[in-house]
Amino acid sequence: MNIDPIDQLCVNAVRMLSCACIEQAGSGHPGLALGAAPMAYVLWRNHLHLNPEDSKWFDRDRFVLSAGHGSSLLYSLLHLSGFNLTINDLKQFRRLNSKTPGHPEYGTTCGVEATTGPLGQGLAMAVGMAMAEAHLSSMYHAKQTDVINHRTFALCGDGDLMEGVSHEAASLAGHLKLNKLTVLYDSNQVSLDGATKRAYSDDVQKRFKSYGWHYERVEDGNDLAEIDAAICRAKEQNMRPTLIEVRTIIGFGAPGQGTNQVHGMPLGAGGIASLRTRLNWHFPEFFIPKEVYDRFADCIARRGKQAEAKWNRRIDQWSIDFPEQAKPFKQSLSNTLPIAWKTFLPRYAVGIEASGREVSQRMIQMFAAKIPYLWGGSADLASSNKTDIENSNLFSAANRNGRNIAFGVREFAEGALLNGIMLHGGSRVFGGTFLVFSDYMRAAIRLAALQKLPVIYVFTHDSIAVGEDGPTHEPVEHLMSLRAMPGISLIRPADANETVAAWEAAMETYHQPTVLVLSRQKLPVLRFSAERAREGVRRGGYVLSPQTGARPEGILIATGSEVQLAVAAQQLLKQSGHDVSVVSLPCFDRFEQQSKSYRESVLPSRIHRRLSIELGTTLGWERYVGTEGIRLGVDTFGASGSAAELLHNYGFTKKGIVKHYLQLIDAAAPSI
């Protein structure tokens, strides 16, 4: 790298612009911006292929600021590079409804590739992006045509590497030999509370080498030439991802540099004045010299525009030469599904028994046959979750075409990697584990919801009917816990037809994640579900088995495997003169989105005798049973025993349900 005075001016422009944002807002994190500006500048100046005029160009390089608290650094780089982010936008830093929120938010700011801030997840999402690039590059490879060929970069800090998800993701990245992944590590040895040595003494070099990574170290974080050389060596790696540890001084140039005092507070007027002197910066606040804009335009905008134009010409020719490959590729980019995909959806007749996970497995095979860009896997539970695509191999270092992902026992990383794959684009993905272990990936599910990513989660072993594995493996609070999370859709189907409908709903969802909660045990196909489940699941709830008369005496409301018990109890109650309806309510959030009239048709407000039946915590069911209803559930942890023993012990039998319903008759005033 040939360094000239303008390069140093550009670095200081990034520093001062970042600090100006923070001072204007009265809050923010100047430490990372001041220390990491040189490495970020070198990466953007010399290596990233981005087109500010088309921030969604598919074959662009991806850059993830995993240390998302340093958002002002990213916003400064985006503005200077010519993205749709003005000086006025920077002046609105951290203000309500601005384009420059406190941490980077995907979909809010042009050029932001991922929502980051929860430390470690940005690094893991970058691993997912690198996986997607490797997979799609292999899928759409053609002779002498690089359809997809780009790199993924991330910038992380000490906190990112302390978080457990970074260990999980880095381990898998090394195993998969993701050589187009480069992580710049802002190694300043300071975190929010003080020096990292208070709690952290890892040998990062040995750690990442043991994962199978290439390791580089730059001793002086202000040495632009050495940073550039290290990135160049990273790009030469054929079989390993690279970590570049760059020793920096947090808050470089400011009073208190090198300490936690500059981590997360504005510098103040005195601090800014001292910084100006140290950096020899004599321009007004938010003013950027023309030569800085020119350098960014010449090195970043021009390079990216040329690269996209060249790629577009290659793709046009490839589409002519290989139309059968180009068609699914273009479908994947537009996030559309084949027109005829619904025609192969099965219907199951009464008399058939199948577990939710078995029917889900069949659906995965059907979708995979029609949609070549669908892939996914499980956290070392594929044989239990039944998530393997049968006619495909494992995605591996030796076989990038494989559509089955072995995440290993790494649920948190699995969730973050799925987010990264979806953020990259060109794929639909699913990931499985036991419902009880969704706790391990909960933070990643939350980021999927925040980013509106249509990830599909296949969570099996959905209740205490897991049995002998005991309370550690029996989900109790998980259904309501996940339902409480904004922006996700949880579907717990009652039989095979509802499971088919649940997968259909998930595949038709483009702007939020879907959680499929499936049984391990076999469930009977219920009467009427073949005719009613498809529409009923789409609406979130429906009358599966209506009463005999004009209106019901009461309502039994259930989800999943408990719906069959509700139907059996309905028959017993009918024999004793109690005419009730059975409502299957597989998806709360979808049901709440329906019109008031539809919800009234399913749960008439004049009917107060209501009993909810679900093998989970009862908190939340009061929404549907009201103050006069009864909630039959499990408000303690489970136990070890056979499924039959446990269901009987907790009152989940048809006679137990009848007993609870009759309490409504004895205790309540007439409801009609």
C-alpha cells in the first residue's frame, strides 16, 4: 500500500466524524471508533468490493461490524463512501426514527449488513454469510464464469471473543475451511468495566490456530501498511479463515486513551479539543475536506461500480448459456417460490398416525425437491429432529454443494449462522433442535425477529411426553416464552394435516421467522382436519370439531398433541349431555391478526365456559379462557417416567379433561 498524507487525513476524518456523532447525541462509544479507524479504513480503501449506488448488489463483499457499539464508525464509513446516508443523518445519531440508531440495524441503514450489538453474534452471522457464499458459489458454478465469488469480513473486539457464541462459530468455521472469511480483531485489552485481564487471559493465537484458522498479528494498529499486508495474506489463504489481531489503543488520541474511560461516553468539549490538537484536525464539526470525499469515491465507489458492471455482464451471458441454473438462482434472489409448489402438498386421511417430526421430514423432502436453494440442518440431532434432506450430502469443506448442515452441538451458533445465511440472500434455511434447547439459541432467534428474517425453526420433542429423559429434556415454559417474543410466529400443529399446513405457512412467510413445534410421538389424524386444517392453520385457530347444536355449551381449546384429547373428551361430554366445541389454536399470533368477526366465530364471547388444554405453562392462556375459564397445563417441571404415566399424572387424559370441564358447570353461573 502506497501511503500518502490524504490517507492519514481520511483516517482522522473517520475518527472525528464518528466522535461528532457521539457528541451531538450525548451518548455513544468513541473508544472503538478512534482505535479501529485505521484498520477499517484500510479494509474499505483497498479491499472491499461495494457499490454505494447499489447497496444490495448480490456479489458484493459483506462487512459486519460485530462490535456494534462502535456504530458511529460504520456510519461514518458509509457516508464517506457515498451510501445513502447524509451528514444530516449522522447528526440524528441515536435519535428516534433516525437512519443512525445506537447500534447498527439491518433494514434501517443503507449498507448495514446485519443487526449487531449483542456481542459475538455479528462474528457468527459473518460465518453464516461465508457459508452461504461457499454453498451458492458451488451450486451455480459454471465453466469460466464466476457467478458468485466474494468475501466476508467482520470487525470484532475483545468482548465478541469472550462470548461463547464466538467459540462455537469460530470452531465450525475452521472445520469448514471457510477461506473467504476474514475477521479483524480490535485487540485493545479493555472492556467496559476495565482492563480485560480482570476476566480474560486467552491465548487468542493458539485458540484460533486450534480451530484451524490462519492467524496474523499487527503490532501497531496505526500502521496502515502492515494492516494492508495482513489482509492481503489473508486473501491468499485457500483452506483456512483468517483472524487478524490488530493491537490498538482504545480511544486513541483522546484524554484517557487506553482505559475504559473512553469506552462508552462522549469525550466532552475538553476531550474533543484535546483530540483535535492530537490529530491536527482544524476543521469545523461535521466538515469533511473534499480530498477525503474524493479518495473514498475513487477507491471505493469507483471500484465497486466497475465490479458490479463486470458481474452483471457475466451473469447476463451465464443466463443465456445455462438457463436451467439461472432460473432457480433468480428465483432465490427475488425470494419467490416455484409457481406450482403447492400442488404436491399431501392430505392425510383419518386412521393414519404419524408424529409431527415424521410429517415434517416428508415436507422437507418435498420442498427440497422443488426448491434447490432450500437447505438446513440440526444441532447434532438430525436423526431425532428428522431434518436431513435425503438426496443430498453434508455441506463440508470437501463438498460445498451439500444441503445438510451439521451444526454440531452448538445451538447458539446454529441460530446465528442461520441468520447470516438468510442475510446473505439466495437461500431459504431451516434449523432444528429439541424445543427445550431453544433456550440456547434464544438470543439468535430474537435477532432473527428483529431483522425480519424468514428462518424456519424445527423444534421437536415438544412436551413432557418426551418421558423417560426427564425434566431436563421436557419443555414446560418454552411455548409461552417464545410466543412472548415480538415478531415471530410459533405454530404447534395437532396432526399430520396441520403439520403440512404449518410448513406451507412457514414457506409463504418472508418477513419474520417461524417456529414449528412438533411432536416426537405419533398422533392420529383428526376428523375434519383434512378439510379444515389448511385454512385453519393459516388463520392461527379454527373450530376443528363443532358442537352438535346451534351454539356450544362450552369450548375446549387446545394445541398440538392435546387436541386429540380434547376431541376424545368432547365425545365423553356429549354422552353426558354437554355439547361443547373443540378449537384447535396452533398459532396465537396468526389468530390475533384475524378480524374481530372471525375470532368471534371461533371463540364466541358469550360462551364463558372455556377450558384450555396445553402441556406447558398456563400463563398467557387467560387471554382465551377469561376469568371464568380453567387453564389445564403444567406449571411445574416435569419428571422422568413413561409418557403415559406422565400424562396421567398431570391430568392429560380424556377423563381428566372432562373432570376439569365439569368444574365449570358446578362452579360457574349459567353462561347462556
